[in-house]
Amino acid sequence: MALGRGFFSRLFRKTEDDDDFFTEYAIEMDEESESIAWNWDSLIKDRHLLKLSDDVQREKYIRSLVEQVKNASEQMDRFAAEYNTVTETLKDMDEIESLPDGELNGLKESAEKIIEIEKERNEYFKSKSLMTDAQFRAMEQFSSSMPGAYDDLKAAEEQRKFIKDDLKKLEDEKLGFMYRNSELKNSVSNLKGMLMICFFAALICCVMLLILQFGFDMDTRVGFIITALAVAVAATIIYVRYLDEDKERIKTAKSINRIILLQNTVKIRYVNNKNLLDYLYAKYNTDSAKELLKVWNLYEEEREKRDKHAENEKQLSVFQQDYMNRLKRYHISDVYMWLHNPLAVTDHKEMVEVRHSYILRRQKLRAQLDYNKKLAKEAQSELKQLIKEYPRYAGEVMDMLERYS
């Protein structure tokens, strides 16, 4: 009841005290704000339309008045705190602009450093990453072994090329020897045929010479000698050539065997090289040394960007702390507001725009305060009048005040 009576006593203070109701919140009308003419609509119901003797109507009417005072007071408290904050910010603007040139230039330099780093920071976040985080982490674990890993992979790929070239050369050489061996086989077979032809020819000549000798009593000794010499010469030539080609055929066969052995050795090297490349490709998640080098170059570029960003973050923290220390030294009330508006310190046009926006905010807040002050006064006046005209309901009003206080 004491709290209710205290609130109740405010309803009956002197009329001239009503003018001090708003000053309790330490709010003064700014000289720059324009006077506002309000055309208030009455927010109080005409009492003559109510039947105050009815308990329900009377209780609702009194409650609406008390709630109106309570809500208006709460809104005034909230807007008054915001109004004071805005006012303090406007005072901060005056304080900053009135700093000596040396102090102001130092503050501007600190703000410019923050703006520059924040610009680079924004560019970093806007720029498209050169690789995904998974790719970056994958390359990061091989950073200590690069570029040696690229050199190893490139050497293995070059070795594969040399091995393939060797296999191709050996295969071509083997095919050449096999073709030559086939030719020699055919030649030896032909020589054998020629030798048989010579013998059959010599046999026929001998038969004819015998017929001439015994049938016609001719002297055929010279013919036998010539036939024998011809057969001997032909046989000798054919035999010598046969020996040479057979010797070459044997040599060619040995060469083919040698090439096959070399091919087997080179094939083993090729399989080992292929297994090595498959492992390296899987290890570095790439398809070639060229691709690995491309990804590595992207990684180095991305790492440089990230390192620079990390360094900028450290510098930004240092510059922000220096900037806030300067603001605190100048007794700025809200250093965080200026921390997020460094451009207003460096650019006079930006400062003018910020000042204009805060002045508009303060005017709107003042309008809200005046509006709620009007609501509270209307409800208070109505409660006073109600108790004055109906003193028998004073206790009910007091109970309602106690309940809502």
C-alpha cells in the first residue's frame, strides 16, 4: 500500500510540477531540433458514456487509466535511455571535431589504417578461393616434401617415356630380325632346291652323253668333264652360299633371343615404373606431374592469400586497440560506435551524414517521449478528476495502483 500511496501522491502534486516530469530523465530539447506542433486526439473515453456505478465498467476503466500511466512511463524510461545515448554520441562528434590538429591527425591515421585493412579483408572474403579447404589441407601436408615430390613424379614419368621408347625400339628390331630370319629360311630352302636341280640336270646330261656315246659311238669324254666341272662349280657356289646364309640365320636367331631377353628386362622395369606412378598419383591425388605442379602453384598462391589475411587480422586487432585507446583518452563515451565507423573520423562528409542521422534519431525519440508524456498526463489528470468527483472509489483506485505498481 505504501508503494501505491507513493504513486498516488504523484497524481496530486502541484500542476506546475508536471512541467518537471520529463526532466527526471535528464533530457533537454536540442537547440537544432525543430519545434513540433502536435494535434493530440483525446485518448480518454468520455466518462459520461460509462456507468461508473457498475463494478465491471468502473474496474475496466480504472485499470485502463493505470495501465496507460504504467505503459507510458515504461516507454519513457526506454526512450529516455536511448535518447541519452544518442545525445552522448552527438557530443562525441563535437569532441572529436574540436580536437587539436595534432591529436586529430593521429586519430585519423589510426582510423585510416583500420579502413585499409578492413578493405583488404573484405576483398579477401569477396574473392573466390582458388581451391577447396580439403584440397588445401591435402597439399599442406606435402608442403615439406615439395617441390621434391614433383621432381620425383616428373622423373618417373620421363622414365616411363624412355622405357616405352626402348620397348618400341626393341620390338621394331625384333620384327626386323624375324623378317630377316624368315628371308634366310626361304633362301636356304631355295638353295637346297637349286642344288637338287643341278644334280638332276647333271644326271640328265650324263644320260644324254651315255646315249650319244653308246648309241651313236660318239666321244663324250669332254662332255662328261664339262658336266662334272659345271656340277662341281655350281654345287660349290650353292654350298658356300648356303653356309653363309645358314650362319647368318643362326646369328639372327640368337639376336632375336637376345632382344626377347632385353624386352623381358625392360618390361619388368616398366611394371615397376607403372606401380610407382600409380602409387604417387594416389598419394598426391593427381593425374600427372603437370597437374600436381598446377595444384601446388595454386596452393602457394592460396597460402600467400591466407597468410596475408591472417597477418591482416593480427594487425587489425592491434590498430583497433590503438584506435580505441586514443578514443578513451579523449573521453569518448561510446568507443565501439566509432570503432565501427572509422570513415566518419577520416571523411568530413561522412561525419556530417552520421551527425544528420543521429539528429533525426534524437528528434524521433523526443517525439516518442513527448507522446508518452502526453499519455501519462492525460491518464493522471483523469485519475485525479475521478477521485475528486467520486471519493468513494479512491480505495479502489489505490488498490489498482498497488496491483500495477
